[in-house]
Amino acid sequence: MAEQVTSSNPGRYATGSAATAERLITRIILMGVAFAFLAIFLVMPLVIVFTEAFSRGLAPFLENIADPDTLSAIRLTLIVAAISVPLNLVFGVAAAWAIAKFEFKGKAFLITLIDLPFSVSPVISGLVYVLLFGSTSLLGPWLKMHGIVILFAVPGIVLATVFVTFPFVARELIPLMQEQGTGDEEAALSLGANGWQTFWFVTLPNIKWGLLYGVLLCNARAMGEFGAVSVVSGHIRGVTNTMPLHVEILYNEYNAVGAFAVASLLAGLALVTLVLKTLLEMRYGAEIAATRGH
Amino acid sequence: MSTTPAQAGWRFKAPSVIPGFGLTLGFSLAYLTLIILIPLAGLLWRSASLGWADFWAIATDERTVKALEVSFGTAIVAALVNVVFGTIVAWILVRYRFPGRRIVDAMVDLPFALPTAVAGIALTTLYAPNGWIGQLLMPLGIKVAYTPLGIVIALIFIGLPFVVRTVQPIIEEIDKEVEEAAATLGANRWQTISRVLLPGLAPAIVTGFALAFARGVGEYGSVIFIAGNLPYVSEIAPLLIVIRLEEYDYAAATAIASIMLGLSFAMLLVINLIQSWSRKRYG
Amino acid sequence: MEVRVSNVRKEFATFPALHDVSLDIKSGELIALLGPSGSGKTTLLRLIAGLEEPTRGQIYFGDQDASHRSIQERNVGFVFQHYALFRHMTVADNIGFGLKVRPGATRPSKADIRRRATELLNLVQLPGLENRYPAQLSGGQRQRVALARAMAIEPKVLLLDEPFGALDAQVRRELRRWLREIHEATGHTTVFVTHDQEEALELADRVVVMSQGRIEQVGTADDVYDHPTSPFVYGFIGDSSTLPVKVENGQVWVSDRPIGLPITSGEPDGPATLYFRPHEVDLLDDCGGCIAGTVVASRRVAGTRRVELEIGGGRERVEIELPIEHAATQKSRIAFRPRRWKVFPTA
């Protein structure tokens, strides 16, 4: 919209005329307030993670990382993410295809349901599985009889993570694919492509950056989830501890350097996520859904 | 694509030449049901099977009430703080040009990307009495870590991007003509902002508030480190759920969870109603 | 209020949007700024309003230099192309806004503001819509409210930026008449921007034709249509046909022949371009001093026939209008002479 206004006069609004800009002093104060706020609430927490992690130098940092329990936590976190992200990826694509390419009754309700996990406390996300599979549940005795272990083991952790990260991919793809409409797919079909070919050669290239964006956010949350996983994990050191849970254990054992060393790995992951996210937005902003919130 | 309504009557799905509807919708529904709906329904069913008397006893237990008060109270305060500062941050990101703007813009998403446990221990270390910020506040008699104030700090961190990312696109969409119109009519800058622009942003600000609030109420990881977790004082409802679970008191955990879910959904519903009302009215 | 624009130049970054523009607007006049997009007409309007500051030059309101007065102090009524109504305010609150934001001492009472809004709604022929919201109005109604809002502050001058640009043709014509009536009733000095020549010619007392940041001509509708002073104006307003010619010995020549158009206003000898209106031509039987050509295309346009002629062995083509009875068949030869015309030296 802005383009048509400015096309005749490049830069008309670039600086903002006196009518639509604050006075310099106001601007300085507002920016000062905003920067101070962001510095205190965003920058300092990030900085202190790394400062604390390296507060005794590099050797203790490496020692803590190389600890077998830490390594096993890292392994478990990677395994959990490697299972739950693809699951939600497949779901996200399927749900977005059904919702964006077709008109059917109850669509708005379905979208609301997909968003549901965002409004549920992580602790409750874990609790529901405890209630479902715990020894007092209907399923509990049956599971026990058949020797199936879900709670306080990897399957429970995966389920809780899948619950928490459930909407991420679908949420990126639905608005994006709705905006793109069905014209391309109809064209491909009319040219003789079958459904899979249409998806593979036409739809997927159109949504690949949005898909990557969703996967990125999904992965960050999957690796970092604490509350839900904490409820179902049982906190068995070296067995059912993910990285965030391991951070808690180390911290509660007053091993600050160890806690922050593991935390710094997770913070590094967050930074990489932010950088990739920003790069994706800069290069493929138009190809990623307009809705950036979560 | 279009239906022929005269003959079609009620039908579940509009006709389309695109394949895969049954497969994708079927899979989505099955997955949704297994992962989300059955577990949540299980929670509600458990809660319903408690019986009213038991449920009421848990709900009115003083520790439960206090924990809910702490959770909802701190979430409201933090969301209000975020409304003020988040709107300012969104404003400067859209309207002002300064070096490093992209970096600041990217940083706003840090709370989305940083695992909550990491945020929790970082904030606790900062605000502990001997921490960078804590030692500055100590002489002023302000204690943050291990008090409800600490919970507010953690929830401000968690909720900030919700407000910024909801308000920012709406500021981007503000029609310059509207601001110019206010100025030509004699309004000074403050009058233009307070009477014309902010009312226009109000629905987005309310949404941002609601999202930050909803997230804050349920937040666990970043809070438990800094809160001190003193029962009746700085114990949040999600933590109480965890404690009850560890005591194998599934009934209490279920009841508290149901209350939290109910309150959060009621709140979101109210906000949705406000929004659809304002959309209808202002277009 | 008289408005005088004196040697104003406006640059955006380094791009000049206006070069040294001067314009006198008389009190009570209805003026149209007409030009293609990028001609600087909107920039000139925004400079008068104070929405932009001139890079150089002055703008006077009456005797006072208003160039550096803030927009709030200028007291101009500005109507935007997309209405710019405040969505969250009722129609009455929109109209009353300019009065409500006045400082305490000069602010009318709430009842007075309300009364004024009702009066203005009656003036713009929208009685009874006080409590509607902009979203509930049609485009034409919104633009009327926008005008009422601009007039509420008793502006010294009314400025309208493409006021009808976003409306469909039917509503445009209706609002055009209505604006003329309002202007006659209130007598505000009014400047409006348009790229629609029909709108400018029909509505304005005087039309300012602009191109590439310069004023090409200022004059009444008759002036700019019948006596364009530049090739741009000739080409931009109304239909025109052009033909490369040569001026020599007080005559206009096409290739090696004079075409019976004697020079009267002293155009210099040399290559030039002949401009005339396709419908202002006399058909001639034989050709001793005229333009003659072969019909290469003929189209029926409403009540006339438009033919394209090849002149001078196919090097040039011109369009003229014929009565529909005329049997202008392919390859037939037609001779004509423009009734009203002008030559401009080729730069």
C-alpha cells in the first residue's frame, strides 16, 4: 500500500514530516526507555549465562560439558527433538493442506483446536499424560501387564514435547498456504500431475521457507521445553534428563558453573535460532506467513 | 470451486478438484485427537469424577487459592508492564531508524527461543541479593529474587514478545493520512497519539495483553527458580500441581489444573468477544 | 484568504519534486491542480498545508509568511484521498475532533461542538448520521464526512487531495456537483488535486496544469483548452493530433509544401510541431495548401468517425474526426486543414 503512495515521490515518508513524527527530545526519551528495558530484560540475562558459564575459565566449562550425565542429557534432547519435530512437521503439512486447500464446515473450530496447546500451561501438558498413563489410570494396569513403559521414560518425554510443540509448523503454514490459494495446484492437476507430484513439485517449493521457519521454531521449543517434560520425566540422572532438566539439577546442587555451562549451550541454540529466523525473514519475508507472533 | 447452493443443500465440504482431502484431514484429526484431545479430555474426566464436594474442598483450600492468586496476580501485573513497554518497543522498531535496529528487532524474540529454565537461572542470578541487579536494589530495600516481585520479573521476560509481535504489525499498518488528518485539524502530537493512534491500537494491545497473560499464568520453568516457592506467598499454581503430583495426590493436581484451564479459557473467551465486537463496530 | 506560493522548491532526499513554483490563489477561488502522477501537484498541496516544508521559497497566507508555521497553526482544512476518518470515532466525533483538541480557552463547549457537527452534516447532506461509525458508511458518504470534518475548524483554506479518486464514476460525478454547490455556499478558498481533466475543467475557477515539478499553465477551463501555451498542455488536456512541420517565410510547411496556415504570433523559423484537435478540422475538396493523406484506419467512436491518415508517403500519421456520414474507406484520400491550431518549435 505504501508503494503506490510513495512511487511518485521516492522517500516522501522516509523521514516523516513534522506532522507525523515526535519531537527529537521525545524520540530520545522513548528510545532510551525502550533500550534500557530491553537491556535489563533481554540482554543482561543472555550475557550472564555466558559470563557465569565461563566464570572459572574454559577448563571447568569443558569439564562440565564432558560430564557423562551432561552428554547423556544432550543425547536425550537431540533424540526427543529428532522424533517430535518430524511428527509435528508431517502433521503441520497435512493439517495446512486440508485447511488451506479446501472449504469445509468447522474449519475455524479446527484451527482453534490446533492452537489449543499454546494456551495450556506446560505443567498441565505433562500432567495430562501422567493421568492417562499413570498407574491409577484406566490404561495403567494394562500397560504394566504388557510391560510398556511410557511415563518417566523416553516415550513420555516425547509425547509431552509433541504436545507442547504441536501447533508450531501448522501455524506457520496455514496462513501462508491460504494466501497462496489453489490456483497453482489446479494448474498442475490440469497438466496431468497426480496428487503427490502436485504436492512435491508445486506446493512444496512454494512453502519451503515457511516450512523451514516453522521447523526452526518448533525445534527451539522442543529442545528447550522444561515444564511439561519435567512432569513426565522422573528426573533420572543420565537416563531421563533432558538438557533443561539437567540445568535444573545442576543448579539445585549449587553447581552454578555446570548449570550455566549447559545453559550456555541452550542459549547458543537460541541465538542460532534467532539468527536463522532473522535471515529467513530478511530473505524470504514475503514467502513466510505474515503472522509472526506465537 | 464454487458450489451450486440451490442443489447442494448442506454439505460438509465444498467440491474441489484437488486430491488428498480425506487423507490429510483424516490424519490431522486422528493425530489431534490422540495427542491433544484425548489427554485433555482425560484431565476433564478425572476432574469431573472427583465429585463436587471433593473438588470444592481442593479449590477452596487456602494453599490452592493463594497459589492461583499469585499466578493470576503476577501474570496480570507482568502483562500490564509489557503492554506499556512492549508498545513503546514496537513503536520505536517501526517508526524510528537507528543503527542496529534489525538486531534489536531479532532480540525481541529471545524469550521465544531461550529455554525457560535458562531464563530462570539467569534472572535469578541477576536479581539475587549479590547479583548484578540485585545488589543495586538491595540498598533501596527492594528484594526481587525469592519474592512475588521475582515472579513478575520472570513473567515480564516471558511475555514481552507477545505484546511486541502483536502490536508491531498494527503500527506498521497505521495509515499516515490519519495522523496527518489529526494534525491538520489542529491536534498536537500528544493529542494525535492519545486520541487517534492509541485507540486504534487498542484491540492489538488487548490481544497482546491476553497472550502475555495466558502464557504468564501457565509459566513454570522460568518462575520456579526466582520465585523462592514459599507456600502462600510465592508459590505459583503450576508448581502446586507438580507438588501435588509428587505427593501422588492426583485428585488435587487434576482439580487445580482444571481450575487453571477454566479460568484461562474464560479470559481468552472474553477477550475474543471484545475483539469481535470491536471489529464489527470499527471495521 | 489569499494564498501565495512564491518560488517554492521542494526536494525529497536529492530528488526535486518541485522546481521554483509560484502561484497566486485569490480569496474564495476554487483551484484545481491538474497533472499526471509525479507532476508535483500533491507535493504542492502538502506544502500549502504544512505537511511538508519547502526546501526553498515562501508560502503566504494573506500577508503573513506561513512557510515555517506548523501544520497545527496553519488552520487549513485538508481532505485526504482515502478519507483518513478516525475509525474508532463516530461521525459526530470525527467532525468535532478539530474543535475538541483546541486549547481550553478557545475550545467550544461540548454542546456547541455537537451542534456544529449536526450543522455540518446537514450542509454535506448527511443529516442524522451523527452516531454512525465510518465503517458503516459508503465511500461517498465517508468523503462527505471528511469534508465536513475539515470545514469544522473554520479553515482559512480548504485543500483536497484527489478527493474523488477512490470513488466509482457515478458517485464521482454526483460529488463533483455537490462540491461546487458547497463551495458556492461557503466561499472557502479551495485547492484540489486531480489527475482527471474532466473533473478539473468542470469544477475549477482556474486550473493549474503541472508537469514534472513545474507549472505549465494557469488559466480558466477555456484558457487551457482553447489556448494551451505549451505542447504538454496541448497534449495533456483534451485530444490532440501532432505533425512535424517547418516554419518558414511566415508559413507552416509539411515537407516541401505550405499547408495554408499563416504564422500570426511570431513563431521563429525552423523545425516545429503542429498541434490541433482532431475534431477541429475543415475538410477540403482539392488541395492547394492543406494537409492531405490516405486513410489507413477508421473507427467509429460514439457520434463521430475517427480516421488515421498517412501523410507524406507514410512517414507520419495523424488522427482526425469526421462526421459519421463521411465514407472514409480504406485508401481513400482526404484533405483537411485545422481550424484551430498551434505550432511549437521543436526543441
